[in-house]
Amino acid sequence: MSHDVLLAFLFTLLAGLATGIGSVLAFFAKTTNTKFLSFALGFSAGVMIYVSMIDIFPKAQDALTGAMGEEGGSWTTVAGFFGGILLIAIIDRFIPKQSNPHELKSVEDMDKNGSVINDPALLRMGTFAALAIGIHNFPEGIATFMSTLQDPALGIAITFAIAIHNIPEGIAVSVPIYYSTGDKGKAFRWSFLSGLAEPVGALVGFFVLMPFLNDIMFGVIFAAVAGIMVFISLDELLPAARKYDEAHVSIYGVVGGMAVMALSLLLFI
């Protein structure tokens, strides 16, 4: 296995396991740092949107037009982009609202008196949230793996952005499970396991997609990756950032993420 493939697996693993960071924060933080979280989620959205439209989409189009001609390649790029959006939208559509990873929790959702509520419904909510986030993270794992394989510098940016947005998802798993059982270990394990879907996605990318990888396959995958990341940014990150918003902090985060991503791409020209 080449160094580039191992690096891509490592980045995907790091992005996925950020759910465990959210779990730890829920246990040890007294309150949610809303200003930081709002900025961080906005920053992540800015990185994802900028890199998708400025770097990933054009690379997909270049590969596809080179292999299929200007007209066919352009149409296929657009189809791949919206196909990625459709894929992640369908996944969200079939996740029940109460266990959808977009329904974020905060540290303040913990029981204020520190007592345990033996409510099976809460335990089910946390368990289903873990399963839902696992399903939701699967295509993100493919996106991180394939992007890192193509361009490690691009992989670093995507890994960072996805890791940030996985932190609140870890909170969404750990809060109801801990709230129901009082078992920090159990809450952490479920949160941790939900993030493992991303390296599983990387394995699928390696064993299923890699043997067929040519310019057309690469272009379609990259166009779909761009669509997936734009959808996640608009449907999840920005609404969550606004939920935790402190004035215009989330928008400052978006602009900051775009600026940092633009600078990093310029440095690697």
C-alpha cells in the first residue's frame, strides 16, 4: 500500500474520530462556547464551499472534458455535482428527525442537577443518532479519502473542515445517552463508533472505486464530492452556526474560512 493511500486513510480516520472530541467536550465543559462554535462551524462551511467551487469542481470538469470533450464533459460534471447533492439529501431524508445529526445538541442539554433520568426514549435517541451519523458520515469518508489521494494539501483542508463539523455531532450522540444512563464510557463509545463510518467509507473508496479509477470515474467522483460538501455546508453547517450565533460571528467565520482556503491554494501554485 503506497504512502499516499496510507495518508488518505489517516486523514479520513482523524476527521471521523472528531466525534469523540465532541463527546469529551460535553462531559467536561460547563457551558457551550457559543461564539467559538459559531465561528468554527462558519469557518468550516467557508472552507468547504470555497474549495468545492474553486478547486474541486474545476478539477472534475478538466478531467471530464479531457476524456469526453467540452460538451459531454461539462454536462457530466454538472450531473455529478447534483448527483452528490441528491445522494446526501436522500440520506438525510430517510433519517428520522429526532435522530438526525443536523438536530444538534449542546452542553446545556445535560441535566442541570447532574442526576440521571432513566428514560429509554433518550437512550434510543442517542443510539439512533449514532447510527444516523454513521450513515451520514459514510459519503464524507469517501470524499475525504479520494480528495487526499488526489491532492494531500486539499485533503488537509477537507479533513480539518469535516473534523470541525463532526464535533457537534459527537455531542448529539453523547448527550442523550449520558443523560439517560449516567455512563460516560458508554456515551463516549457510541460517539466514537459513529465516527468510524468515515474510514469505512475510505475502505469502500479504496477497494470498490480505486480499481475502476480513470479520468471519467475521477471526474464524476470529484464533482459528486463538491456537491456533497456544498450541501453539508448549506444544510448543516450554516444553520448550526446561526443557531449558536453571536451577532455576525458565523459570517466572519465563513469569510475567514474562504480566505484561509484561498491563501493555502495560492501557496501551492
